[in-house]
Amino acid sequence: MATDPDAEIDHEGPVTPYRQLAEILKARIGRGDWADGRPIPSEARLVQEYGIARSTVRRALDVLVDERVVWKVQGRGTYVGQPPDEA
């Protein structure tokens, strides 16, 4: 079942908020909200947009990193896709 990219976090539902956010962000990437190699909104922006704790946002982003949907650059942000080869 595909997640609606415009969904909101359901704090009362059976799925944890971090997992919901990960699925929403994946759906937004799939829809083309952010292009490959481009940054997604900052943690602070996602906290504000979805009304959840920064730790929840970080956990969701870690899931997406593990699934190879995004990568992080310390001090710079989180980017769509995989990092360019460091050749």
C-alpha cells in the first residue's frame, strides 16, 4: 500500500510516527518533490511541518539512509539518492 505524500502523522495509529514519516518522505521523493542529489528539508523544518520531535525525525531519516533512499552530509543536510562516488 502506497503512502499518500500529503499524509499527516497519525499519533494514535498502530504505526510509529518515525515509520510514518519515513514512508511519507519516500512518497514525496517518489512524487518528485525533491530531485536526486538535491537536499530534502532540514530536520528543524520537518519537526515544524509534521509536529514531531527532532529525535523522531532523525530516526525516520536513519531508516531512509539504511534503505539507501537518502544520504546525510554532516553539517550540510540530507540528500536524495546515493552520494556521488568519491573517486
